[in-house]
Amino acid sequence: MRRSRLRLAASVLSAALAAAVLSGCTATALQSQYENGDNKGYISGTGVTEIKPADRKEPVTFSGKTEDGATFSSADHAGDVVVVNFWYAQCPPCRLEAKQLQKLATQYQGKGVDFVGVNTRDDVASAESFDSTFGVTYPSILDADGGKVQLAFSGTYRPNSTPTTVVLDRKGRVAARIEGPINDQPSTVSTLIDSALAEQP
């Protein structure tokens, strides 16, 4: 009886170890695909996180060169709500949401809301081609070399997937994070932007 129990325990342990190994292989393969830029390996999340003003962390400060060689600095947009979208050209959900993001950028133009992309992988030519294809007119920081902007957002509400859209309040603090493409929930994004706009600077 005791031997049977020991054999059963051993079997359960072996199965658990096998599952862990398989899980590790899957994660490693996905990570490798993501790092190599393979389309099939893009990582996209789904979910909206809204942070109450009292619970927000320190302001996020960042800057970087855009596709046209200009510099985008968060300091130049103090007092405005800033919508930051993390993307790259061959990311399928990034392509899916691009026109909706542009539509929102046009909708809020001149209303104290600034849009900026953070391109995590591409060179100038790829980023400009994407903008031309999808009619994107707001700037994107090219962050593939060094990832300084991604590092600036590496706190509690960092972009864990691609695409991720972050709404910064008038003080530059993370007010909301949307993981995954926004095209399925544009009204949610508008509501988050409106909420941040309504707050006292």
C-alpha cells in the first residue's frame, strides 16, 4: 500500500515537472519570437487599468528623436493630457488600431490633448512607411536604440504588451493604461481622456 502511494506521488511529481519544462519552453520560444520581430510572436494583452488621482505615482518624464528628426519632450507638454502609444510596424494589432488612434488624435486636436507614439523596434523608413499607410500624423519617438522611453515607463504601470496605450494626466502621471489594440474600445479610451481632462491641473 505504501509503495503504491509512493509510486503515485512520483508520477504526479514527474507530470508536474514535465508541465513546468514545457511551459518554460513555450515562454522561451515566444520571447525569442518577440525579440526577433516575427509577426507570429507579437505579444498583445487586453485590459484597461485606471488609476485614481490619489494613487498615482510620480510624473513620467521622457524625450527622444521622432521620425522627422525633431525632439519630443514631455516637459514641453506640461499641463496637457498626453496619450502615449507603444507600437512597431509589423505588429498586427498595432496596424489594426492605427486609424482609430489617428481618429482620436484628430478629435482632440487643440483641446489640450497631445498624442505621441513610441516605436519600439523600427528605423526611420519603416516608421514613416507605417505613418503613410495608415494616415498617422502625430509624431513617434524612435526608441529601438537604447529603449530610453520604455525605461521611463518601467514602473508599476509599464507597457507589458504591444500595443499599449498610456494616458498621462496634466501632471504627467499615469492615469490609465490600455493593453492591446484600442479599436475594440475607442469609447473607453475617450472616456479615460475626458476624465483626465476634467481634472484640475
